[in-house]
Amino acid sequence: MKCTRRNFVKTAGAGVIAAGLPASVLSSDAGTPVGTSGSFRLAVAGYTFAKFNLDKSLEMMKRVGMTLLGVKDFHLPLNSSKEVIDQTLKKMKSYGVEPYGVGPIYMKSEAAVDQAFAYAKLVGVKLIIGVPDIQFLPYADKKVREYDFRLAIHNHGPDLPLYSSAEDIWKEIKNLDTRIGFCLDIAHTARLGLDPIETYVKFKDRIYDFHIWDVDKPEKAGWCVEAGRGIIDFPKFFRTLKKHNYNGTCSLEYGKDMNDPLAGIAESIGYFKGVLAGPK
């Protein structure tokens, strides 16, 4: 059964007002640290803050009590020096935020693959959310072996022909190193008319990250709404992750009201925390 707005309010308080409250308000009743939930972790994807500089993005992260960020290149360019990266990491730490991965990074050459892996190493993460052109997958395969990193390929639903669905990804990676897997975007999956929960179960052994957001209808025209207001069954989704002992990240990628997203981010994070703290 889909978690209703009334049940959410009873469980966790109204997430829509959480942007004006201390981060501790978003902690679960069970004392789970903000940004974590059992074996998997809640995070925020950097694209959520595409309209803001890093300082403003980190301020919003702090206000909603989130500690894990997927770093995008508009906040930390791919060609950044070690000095710049170290300064950025220091700034993130001052806000109580740390990177869990980098990307999505588009890779249209071997040089771009090289750059992505070197960049991730300097940032200090072992997860790259990537979109390598198919012809460069064999080269990326060599790199995951060399670095012992995971490359999680992001699906973009009906918007891009490259890796539209998890099936499209799987047919290209199934014979590659198992460290090459998926960053499964559940809403883009739903926009193809597919069930993201069934997709997870089918490919669960190779899913290393999720981009999670709600969508208003299961078609290309569907777009982002606050979590709990759309068609994604998040209670069932989170139960299924726990059932199969998923231990990666679930990263909110909020694309509505991108010039003023804080209330929607807070409502979505509050909703997630409410579902996770509610009846199992």
C-alpha cells in the first residue's frame, strides 16, 4: 500500500516545513543517523543543485540534514587540480557533507574515461556514476580493474537514446567486469512504463546507486513531483531494498522548481525518512 500523506505526517512530521527546522528534526525515531537507513544510505544527487553554486548547495544540504552528496562537475570541474579538489573537500566537510561518488560523467573518448577515473581518485571516492559511449566500455572495463572502482551507468529513460533502460545497459555490460553496473534512475524507468521495483530485483546484483525521485505519470511527459505525490510506491521500494540487503546509496535527484527547490527537497527527504521510520 502506498504511504499516504496523512500517514507520513503522523510518522515523521510535515517534511514541507522541514527546511526551516534543525537537521535533527529529520532524524528517524530509531536514532538512525541522518543520511543513512539500515544497510543503504540516503544521499542527494548533485544535479538537484544545478542552479546553485557549491556554497548555496551545501547550505541547503545542511538545512535538510543530509550528509552525502553525489558531486557534479559544475560544482567541481573535471579538470580541477588536486589543490582545488582538496579545498572543495575541506569546504564540504565544514558543512558536515562528504562525497559518496561523482557524476554523472559523460565519456566520449578514452581520454574522458581516463579523466573520470583520475578525478574520482583525487576526490577520494570509488564510485563513478557514468555514461560512457558504448564503444568505450571495453576501455572502461580495463579502468575498473586498474583502479578497483565501481562504474554505475545511469539510465535516462525516454529522453536519451543511449542507455534508455536498464535492459539497454545490461545488454552492453553483462559480460564485463562486475564492478560495472547500474545507477538506476527509478523515475526515468517509470517514465518508460516499466516497474522500477521489478527492474531492481532483476538486476540487483549489479546496482550500486539509485537516483530516486517521484514522477506524476508513467510516460515521457511525466515529470518530477515531491516524493509521495506521484506514482512511485516508495514504501514498497524501500521494503524491497531491505529484503534484498541493498547496501549502496539512494540519492534524491529533485528536478522540480530548480530555481527554488528547497521546500521540495525538504518535503521529499522528510517523506523518505517518514516512510523508513514507519511501519515495516
